[in-house]
Amino acid sequence: MQTDFDYAIVGAGIAGASLAAGLAAQARVVLLEAEDHPGYHATGRSAAFWTESYGGPLVQPLTTASGPFLIAHGFVAPRGALTLARADEREGLSAFAAEFSALGVRARLLNRADLEARLPGLDAQWRHGVFEPDCTDIDVAALHQHWLGAAARGGGTVMTRARLVAAERRAQGWDLGLAGGQRIAAGVLINAAGAWADAVACLADLRPLGIQPLRRTVVQARIGAAFPADLPLVLGFDGSFYFKPEGDRLWLSPHDETPSPPCDAAPEELDVALAVDRFQHVVDWPVERIERKWAGLRSFAPDRLPVYGFDPGDPRFFWFAGQGGFGIQTAPAAADLALRLLRGEPVGAVDPAPYSPARFS
């Protein structure tokens, strides 16, 4: 088995797979996945939507730039997004709509009558809204497999049950130790380890950046009422909930962000109950049964922006981490930007400066 590579990518989720797909045709690449199969953690537990306002105005350029790729390859389906606000949130909601409209995002303010037409049974507290017609659902599994397949066709290697346990500098790059005793060599170490990103930096004797995993809960519910066939993704302006259709069921989330160590996240019963309670304060549709529940970790840098670029302390260590809850919707543009940085090529339309790890130096 090959043990000498140009690039070793830690993590075979959507982030690592997208980079492997771009690098494999021209370089020797290995994806190191600690679990039994790629995409076990955040990638496999995503709520799977593309919304240009999600993540804020500094994430929006990555989301918008990812849209054409996702559309061209058939990975998205129309959905629409509706953000709800109470009477005392009107000013903030108007500023939100104006800010993203100025960035080229289609965001239209709605009044109470507009909301009632879209959400029958809407609770009286919700007075205002913003509708984003361009929001889509993303087929995350298909996107992930697309990139894994491209990496394999290019000659890339995927190693599962290959948890990184040691990273030692050598003249030509890195000597890497894996769980089980195997060792490989790589010229550049790429940190796409999600919730484990800071731990990987520590193994490489580099300063962690304070990337914090936060637990997010989602439940799948059977609803005892007919909801509109064109129901959009519905979010609270205060960040306290979202829900969306999944076939004839709904996915509900309390939009929780509970600090967690890197782990195989599991839902807490309190958060499941919060998801249902907050949903029932939005519409009067009865929840008949909870059919599934799960949790995933969304990992954020201190400023809640992603981290893309070479570590200031070592030009052979590349960060591709901190994608929070927007890692799927920004994946195509993020991969394009990172590949350009890795190859020393001119960057495209997205400015890399806001995402550089040097901002924490």
C-alpha cells in the first residue's frame, strides 16, 4: 500500500472530499477518516439547505458563489426560505432585508397577511417576515459522493479507521502516525477535521485557533395537519427555531448551540422537547409523533467565520475548518478558494482575507 503522499487530508466529510477531488488528478492525495466510512459526523447530519443570508454577510459571498455549481450539477431543488419576526423585531428584520438586498440577495419583506397566506394556523405573535425565493434544498449525500468519486477517479486514496495520532515534521513534510501503528508521509497536512480541527493542530505542535464544536438537534416529526405543498424553510429571526419539509414529514430544530467536546453527538431529550415546543408556538399544527431524532456538531472559530489557508507558523499545514452550519452550502466555493491557495494560484471572485488563519495571530 502506498505510504508517501503530496497531501494528507484529515477528515473525509464534505470539506475533505471536495479538496481531494480537486487535488487527486495532479498529486498524490490521501483522505484520513477516523470512522468506518466518510461523512459520519457533520456531513451526514446536515439539515441540507442553501440560503444566501445564512451565516451572515461575510459568509454570503461563499454561498452565492457556490450556487451555480450546485445548480449545474443537479444537487439542489427549489424550496424558498421564510424568516419570521415579532412586532418588536420589525426594525431589525428590515435592516436584515436591506443588508442582503444590497448584496444582491433576493429578500422581500412580508406583512401579516402575506404570512398567513403562506403559513395557515400561524400564531398571532408573528407579524413580519422576509421571503428569500432562491433558497434550495441540497442533496448532501449526492454531493459528497460526487467528490469522493472524483477523488477516486483521480487516483486518490481513502483510508478509513485511520485516526491521526501523531504528526512529526520532517525535511520534506510530515511523518504521520495513525491509530493501529501505521505511518505515512505527506508533504502538506490539510486540517479538514471539523470538530477535531484544534486537536489536529495540537498534534502538529501548532497553536489551536479556538474552534468550538456546538451541538445542534434535529427531529423528524409526523404532523397531524396538512401543511402547504410548497412550504418553505421557516426560520425565526431571533435564531430560536427552524423547520422544513422532508417528504410528508417535517424536520424541526430548536437551533440549539450547546458547547460540546468533539464526539459522536447524541440528542438530549430537553432539546428534542424544545424543538417541539418552539414549533408549536409558531403554528397550530399538532405534532403526532417524533419518528427520528439526531444531533450533529457545528464547529465555529471565535469570529464565526471559516478558516482557510496556511498556518502562519508552518507553510506545510493548511486549515480548512470552522465551517459552522454553512459548510455544505458554501462547499463548492470554499473548495475552489482553498485549491487556489494550496496551488499558489490567483484567487477568484471571493476574497480569502476574511478567512485567513493569520487573523488570529
